[in-house]
Amino acid sequence: MSSYNNTARFSEARRVAIFGGTHGNEMSGVTLVNLWTKNGTEIQRKGVEAVPFITNPKAVEKCTRYVDTDLNRAFTPENLSAPGGNDLPYEVLRAQEINRIFGPKGSPEAYDVIFDLHNTTSNMGCTLILESSKDHFNLQMMNYIKKAMAPASCLVLMNEHPLLKYSTSRSVAKHPVGLEVGPQPQGVLRSNIFEAMRVILKHALDFIELFNEGVEFPPCTVEVFRVLEWIDYPRDANGNIIAMVHPNLQDCDWEPLNPGDPMFHTFDGKTIHYQGSGTVYPTFINEAAYYEKQQAFITTRRETLVASAIIKA
Amino acid sequence: MSSYNNTARFSEARRVAIFGGTHGNEMSGVTLVNLWTKNGTEIQRKGVEAVPFITNPKAVEKCTRYVDTDLNRAFTPENLSAPGGNDLPYEVLRAQEINRIFGPKGSPEAYDVIFDLHNTTSNMGCTLILESSKDHFNLQMMNYIKKAMAPASCLVLMNEHPLLKYSTSRSVAKHPVGLEVGPQPQGVLRSNIFEAMRVILKHALDFIELFNEGVEFPPCTVEVFRVLEWIDYPRDANGNIIAMVHPNLQDCDWEPLNPGDPMFHTFDGKTIHYQGSGTVYPTFINEAAYYEKQQAFITTRRETLVASAIIKA
């Protein structure tokens, strides 16, 4: 990227990958990628080479999140450079392979954009996940998709928290974009969630085509929800969960949670209230896969980011 | 059971078991049984010995439906009498052990009642599952629970189909009762589903206490939904699924499906209509665990059964 008269210039985004099955039981992405592997007409755009790719085929086959370890946390520098070959966990080997094909991560040879397709059991609706508030190409893409989806809502989760950011599969690309659509149970394909994801991808690819054709996107603002902290379930001295997400909070992703609001409901009927110092916007509320990560939900704060104008370099 | 003046007489139902974790990722039952194992006050009733029991601890530990094979299909005569010891699949061994503790199945020594606690990803609400329309003790229990729950709804699924009935964990008891509450994703605990299951169990145990105390229950009628057939997802020549449950059918468990109504929605946008000869009531619509069983939903018909008066022998 270079700047000129406040207009950021990026190389053409010719090489684009669409990842499904990073978690093998998140069925919308698995199904779309399998569909587009058979017939890619729907994802073809002028000047764009869009590659559909199943990232964790063993997990897809078993319809499980992962086999040995979470692939979407596996793209650390240590893993990507680890020697050991077949002694490594399956997903570490797979991360190395994906990094060879679509990376290397951080290099000029890396793919331009990777879309990684995820589902959640949380009531998050259509969500796009970004890893950097400084990536004006991605911010402009968010603005384009949000406008194209309106009046339907499509929210942006910004995870660049120094401790809570994790090493995603899509982080191999210059411009990593996560799609997170829910609610959908693991192992289930719901037509509403499937079609919503399909529409987001359509707009995203349209944006890239326009950009590659030389369209200039003027400065804009983008509302994002910035990751603040993870909240665990209340537990006893042995680490056992002793409460559930409160019915007033369950399914209320993105709605304000104020100090004193009900947050958990213990098995013996007591209410635990939110004790933070100000209003937050919870999301990933009661996501199935996050029990093992000791995360009941995430708190975020609303922010408005300014995206520079962008044009092809 | 014996009859006298049209009143059926049953032995006291003193020995009652409450099974959780027959499927290790159905969290309401797992959580309730663990809770009651620590403190059984809530399930204590005069003259009733209620035993909470985790049936598939290895699957619970892994938060998966099963380890080797579906425990809730494993209670066949062949499995229960199979020699082989530790060479057998884990769930077959476990079925034999459960049969030793709570059975033997079909014998006078078997437990009187087993409640088996299940969750579904389908929008089935509160459902009780019976295996025989001739068990007047259970039919009276259904009537009691339905009345106690009103105006909330609690429906009864009757599976005594000669081909589709399967060998459940609870079938070890003289009076087997399945609880199936949803929608709840696998691996997730939702407070509304958890509390609904807890209330059903409360009424069920109250019924048994009253019965054991000698209360006579007069004749009554019970509406049930009788299993007719399983419908698979549409597939291509290679067996791959090519359609999803239609949005008009998704989440519409127990609502009438008429000939010509939309049933599936193909990935390329076509609608597949129901071709049956009359109105049916679908349930278990888009249940996660039934993809591998090639079952998109089940059809049922509504029936009204007559339950005899019952009293303790």
C-alpha cells in the first residue's frame, strides 16, 4: 500500500481463496466450498482467480471441529516453521501445507485475499471478522458489503487485541476476512444461514472485481465492534461450570449489556449480574466450541473507523 | 399389569433411573444428572428410589454423541448377549453393563421406570417419547405431565413402528420414557431448554409418587404423534446431499405438512414438494445427528389413545 493525496494504493487483488471447513462441523462453508469446487461459475469474476479450498478435510470427514488441535489457532510462527514432519499434530502439518500453497504468511507471494467461512451457534447474524483496523482495503470492502446488504444487517468484529487475537487460517493472506454466520448448530445446514453466507461472498467478490477494474472508492466510515475481553462461565473450586448464560442475555449478541444487567443464571436459580464499568456489546454468546476455551461470551465496544479512499496501484 | 373392572393394576414403581449422556453432547441431561448425582434432594420422592446415571461417560468426556457406535441403538438382544468382552465396541460393552445394573431387559428384576434425557437441534419443544401404546402406566403419566405443563405444550411421540423402532437405553426398564427437548445445539447448554427438561422430570416424579401412594388415575385420552416414516435428504448419484430443508419447513416441527407443500430447497434454488397422499406432522426436522442416518425428518400422524384407569396392585 502507498498513499498519494490521501488515497491509498493497493496492488490488484487477483489471487483470492475461499476457505471452508477450517472447522469441519461448520456446514455452510463446507457445503459452499464443495459446491464451488464442482462448479465455480458463481464465484468467477473478471480479473479475479477465486480458489475454493477445504482446509481441514479430515475434520470435515468426521464432522468435527478438528482432529488434533484447532486449525484456526495453528498459524503461529512457531507452528509454521516447526520441523518434525509426520510427528506433528495433523492441523499443524495442515497449517504448514496451507501456508506453502497460499502464503508464505507475511510475504509478497502470499494470496491477496482469503475469505474463511465459519458458522456459530451464537445468534450473531451476518458477521465479518477483521484482524487490523489499518487495512483500508478491507475496511472499504466492509463498507461495500454492508451497503450492499442493507437493509439486512452485516456487522464487523475487529479482533486486534494484543492478547486475544489468534493465528487464523486466513491470516496467511495479505487481506484476511472471516465470515461468521449464525445461529446454526454444528453439523447442521440451515438454508437461511447458507444463503446469507452466499450473499456476503457475492458482494465481497463484486467489490474485488470493481477494485481490480480501477474503480476508486472514496473515503468512508465503518462501524466496527472491537474485542475487549472474554468472559468465562462461573465455576466451582474444581473448575466445573455452575451457571448458564442468563435468558436475558442468551441470543442477544450485539445488544448493549450494561453494568448490573443479568449475565448468568446458576443451576440453583441465582442471577449473576454484569459488573463492568460501562456498556459493552457482547457477542459469541454461548458458542458451542468455546466451552473448552472457557469462554461464555466476548465483550466488545462500538467504534467508528475512517477508511481512506483506495484505488488500484 | 392386571385388569379388574377395567382398572389396570401395576406394581409400585419404586426403582426409577434417570439417564443423562446417552448422547454425550446433549448437555441438558448431562448437566441435570451430574447435578443430581451431587445433590439428589430435587429428585427425592416418598417411596421412590430415583437413581441419576451417566450412561456414556466416555462420550460425555469427549462431548461427542458416541465413541464407537450409537448407545441408543445398542440394546438389541444380539448385543446384550454378545460374548467377546473387551473386543466389543465401547457402547456395546456399556449396554451390557447398563443392562446388568438396570435390567435385565424384559425381566421382572428390571427397573420400573427409566427416564432418558435427550436434546435435539430440531425445534421440537418439550417432547416425550414412548415405545408402546399398550403401556397404560406410561400413557397415564403422559396425561399427568401434559396437564401439569399446560398451558405450555408437551407432545408425545409414539415410536412402535415395526421397522423404525430402535433399541434404546431406556428400553431396559418396564416403563421406558424418553425426554427430547429442543432446539439446542450439540455441546451447548441453554437455560430455557435446561429448565423445561427439569420441569418435565419434576411432574413425572410427582406422578410416580402419587401412584405409589395408591392414588387411582381415572381413564383418559392422550394425543400422540405416531411415527410413520423417515424422509432422507435429496441426493445425487454419488450419495451427496443436494438440498436443504426448505425454509417453510425448517423449525416447523409438529405443524401439518400437506401434499404439495415445500419440503426441500436445492442448492441451485429449486423447490422439492411433499408428495405424500395426505397430511402428516413432521418432527426431528434437520436434527444434526441424523445426517449420518440419512434422515432429514420423520413424518407422524396424530392419534388419540385411550388409557385405562390405573391403580397400584
